[in-house]
Amino acid sequence: MSAKIGTVAASRIKTNISVHQSNRKARKRGRLSVLSLRALLVLYLYMLVKIILLKFHALSPGILWDRLLTGLQQPGLLSQWLDAGNLLPFREISRSLHSLSGHDLFNLLGNVAIFMPLGILLGLTFKDERMAGVKIWACSFVLSLGLESAQLLFRIGQFDVDDILLNTLGGLLGFAIYLAAILPFRRASK
């Protein structure tokens, strides 16, 4: 009887050790996936700044700093730059839809598509799906507003409120893709 109890106890200890080791491996994989996700997000944000703000150019920090100081020292210059932009919501969108040239279509779809990865990546990042949509909307809006404002301050490109609307829509569409295509697989794998 005591040999049987010893065998059962040893079996339970082995099972507990095995469960503990598999839990440790799962936590390690979870940490690696979180780090990988964060690295992807940082890489995406770098590319976003490179595309939207720098327009693929290699501008040195010195040139950007000089442009910023010039703009801040001469508020009239920033005012002129802002007046050249678009502050009226849907003006450029409706103009583009009416003319529908290849450039206009590329601009509309590009402004949506460039923020879709943000919605997907943030969807993977946020734990609570109930509030994730609101958070992604806010993050997309704030990031787009920041990039448009930086274009104004550095006098690179033009401030366009429609770009903010389209970028925010892109973030939400990316989140919708996450909900429809990725979330079911994540739930099934758990």
C-alpha cells in the first residue's frame, strides 16, 4: 500500500513539474511574442514617420531643427503654411471623389491603407476587446494629428484635416480586419 502511495505521489510530482515547465515555456513564448509585437510596432511607426513626415527623404535633424525654429520665430510663416492647407473636413475628399484621377484615388486609398497596420497591431496589443475600438480610434486620431501638425511645424507637406479623417478610418478598418480575421484564430489557439 505504501509503495502504491509513493508511486502516486511521485506521479503527481512529475505531473506538477511537467505542468510548471510547460507554463514557464508558455510565459517565455508570451514574452517573446510581446517583444516581437512591440518591435513591429516601433518599426511601423518609424516607417510611418519616414513616409508621411519625411516623404522618403533623408532630412538631417539639423535641417528639421532649423525649420522648426524658423517657423516658431516667424508665426506669420506658419500661418501662411496653415492657410495653404485644408482645414475644412471632407473638402479634399469630395474634390478627389469628383475628379477621381489616378493620383487622387491613390491619395485617398493610401491615407486609409497606411494606417490599417496600426489598427491590426494595436488590436493584437490591447487585451480588452470591448474598449480596444475606442483606444484604436483615439490612437489613430492622435497619431495622425501629430504627424499633420509636425508637417506644419517643420513645413514639410501640408496640414490636411481630411488626411486625419482618412488615417483614423484606416486604423479602424485595420482593427475590423483584426476582429474578423485574426481574433478568431487567437481564441481558437487558446
